[in-house]
Amino acid sequence: LVKQGAKFGLVGISNTVIDYAIFIAVSKLLNVPLGKVFVVKFFSGTVAMINSFYWNRRWTFASKAKLGNSGARFLIATLVSIYIIQPGMVYLFSGTSGGQAFGSYWFDLAWGSGIAKLAPAILTQAFVIKTVAFGMGVVGSAIWNFTLYKLWAFKD
């Protein structure tokens, strides 16, 4: 379980880097307003999902289940994660005033400590709110995904 958890974590890091890079780049390039950035999460999450299936099936869980069975189960579990849990969390923490307050708290902390002042054009309040919202979505979906992948999707 510990070994699988560590592998899942490494795969998750690669998924998160892919997902986050696309999420930030697309939302910035298209000037997507904070209240709508959850829509970008659908696209970035889809790209990361392809990476996740390959590495989790092959390496993390070394599944010998039929490709069609594990693929369908993975898809169901992951679709809930990337199309409901993650965008929902991003919306909750970026599209509502209460959620933005949570991200603003972290921005104020970064500003007060001087970290945000190191790159004020990049480390804006909107950037920090988006990043915090993204992170909350990652945490929620990681718990969901590991549980369902371990107990259902890649079970032989």
C-alpha cells in the first residue's frame, strides 16, 4: 500500500504539472475571468487524464485486468474526478466570494511576507486565487482517485 501510494504520488505529480501548466497557460492566454476559470479545468484535466491512465495502469497498480475493463472503470472514476470534483472545487474556491476570500488570504500572506513582491506581475491576487483553487481540486480528487483506482478500476 505504501509503495503504491508513493507511485501514485509520483504519477499524480506529473499529472498535476501537466494539468496546472495547461490550466494557467490557457486561462492567462485567453484572459478567462476568475468566475469562469473552472471551464478551463475541463480541458486541462482531460489531457492529464490520458497520462494518468497509462502510468497508473502500467506502473502504479501493474494491473493485469483486461484493458477494456480497467479502462472503463478508470474512465468512470476519473470523469467524476476531473469533470465534477475538480471543476467544482475550482469554482468553489475561485468563483464564489467566500472561496476567493480563502485564496486572498494566501495572497495577503504572500504579499505581507514579501514573496509576492518578488514577481508582482506574475504573483497577482488572481494568480494566487487560481492556484489555491486548483490545489484544492487536486487534493479532493487525489483522495477519490486513489481509493477508486485501488479498490475498483485496476483490481484484477
